[in-house]
Amino acid sequence: MLVGIAGCGSSIKAPPQRLTPKQIVERSKPAIVQVEAGGDRMGTGFILDRSGVVATNLHVVVGAEEIKVRLVDGTVLTVPRVIAVDADHDLALLDVDARTPLPTLLLGDSDKVAAGDPVLAIGNPLGLGYTVSDGLISSVRQFSEDVTLLQISAPISQGSSGGPLFNNYGEVIGVATAIFAEGQNLNFGVPSNYVRKLMVTPTTPVPIAEFAKATKPVESTVTAGDKKIVRKVPKHDLAIFKDCEAKDIGEAVKAVSEAIELGAPLYNQGNHEACYRIYEGASSKLEHDSPCKGVREAFGAGLLRASTLDSPTEKAWALRDTFDGLIEAAMRYAQRTAGQPATP
């Protein structure tokens, strides 16, 4: 049973004070965690109850048979149970076996958020440590009667899914998500009031094995018009980087990230051809110019696959699969070189 939920009490509190980004980071960082789901899957989460309740995106842990949480000091805690799941809003609450009371974050009222408000995102892109990005609420988008999302200008990178989005009072007003079912744009957040609702809804904790069985995805697909496209993200052996220097890997990840930032908005606007051309240009450059043989071969394979497909939509997703495969491999490589456990 959840008791003493941070941010859910009814006691009278003093008006919040505006904080600088540095103050928000310093106050919040101890309660922001790295979520490790199955060795090479990684995301971000944040603690909402001192007993060990962690909020994150559902897609970060879906189907995972083992979930661990890494605290800012490096302490690793196991997750034996999942307290609650909200598939409609891509949220999950994890029950962590805390050894001592944990630091927590305060939930703000996302209903008070409006376009133009400042927003601060803290996450773990590629699992390389905590990074901070700031921006504005671009729009509060009502996608359906039951689904509202915060569109933000603050960048959300690979590995930052499930991380907190803060207002300038240091309150969590959203959860960063890297998933948008009908497109490729990463800059969206789930409003915090969905988290609040999940926290106060009575639920029965589910053992991790049962959770994994119930949520294991059958197939990863995206919908484009009336057509379903099967995602085929390659799973690279870490030998792909055997002749690479760290800076070469970083430059490759930067190149594909910039291509996604340029191409994804065009895709979401319906201009799939322009998105594909941007992805094709970045892929061709990496195929020809990367110092890493494995990277050149990976993008050569991606371009070959794209050339066998008919529509710009399919071609764009084929190259996006190539991008995501490289990013995922780079994340595992970073874990390995940092001395953290990783599965090749």
C-alpha cells in the first residue's frame, strides 16, 4: 500500500519559490534514477515515495524479466514488483527494494501548464550520466478525449525516456517520452497529473515475472495511413566498434541524432519523402566517411534494405531502424567501457 505520497497530500504549504536551473538540478538529481531493463535496455525514472516508488515510461520496461534502478551514487536496487501500469499514457510505477528511505520529487499540477512556460528536462541519454536541457512548452496537445501530451522544445535524447520535466519551481509537471505512436518526433512529455492519478489509484503489485509475461511485445510496428510497417532494428554485436575510437562513435551518434531532429518533424507533417532524403544523406555520408569499418557496413546494409522498398515511408523507417540500431549498440558500448555490466 502506498502511504505518504510526495506531492499528493492536502496540508497547507507555503507558496513555491522560483528556482534557477542549477538549483533545480542540485535539489532534484538525488531522486532521479537510471532504469536498467534486461542488461542493454536503459531509461530514466524518478522517485516519488521514500519507500521506493519510481515512476518511468512503460515502454522503458515493457516485457522486461529483470529491472534494476541505479541511484546517483551508483547504488543498484532491484525491482521485484510493478505497482501500477497505465498503457494509455505510457506510464509505470516500480516498487524498488529500498535499503534506506530515498529522496523524492514533488509532483506539480500539469493542468496549470501552458504554451510558453519554461521547462527543464533531466535524463540519462545513452546511459552516460545525467544531462540537463531546457526549453519551453511548445503546445499542450489534446490527442483524444483521454490523452493529452506536452510538446516541448527541450531536447529529449535516447535513454532519457521516463525522466522528469520540471517547471521553474522545481516541480515535476511531466514525464519525458521518446515514443509517439504515429511518428518519429521525440519531444513530448506525459502530463504529471496522469502520474498523480496512478499513484492514488488502489492497485495490487504484480511480481516482475508476471509483469514480463503480460507485457512482452509480440511485434514492433508503426502505422502510416492504412499500412502497418514492421520495425526491424538491427541488434549489433559490439565488435562493430572494434576499430573505432570513442570520438568516432560519438560523431556517428551525433550525425544520426541530428538527422532525426531534422527529418522527424517533416515525417510528422506528412512529408515522408523529405524525411527519407535527410536520412539517406546522413546514412550515405556515414557509409562513405566513417573511420569505423563496422559503422560503414551497418549503414551500407541499411541503405541496401531501403533500396528494396517501394515507398518513401517504408524507406524512411528502414533508415530509422538503422539509426536506432547504431544508437542502441553505442549505448551498450558506453556501458562496457564505463565498467558497467552490458550484454554484447
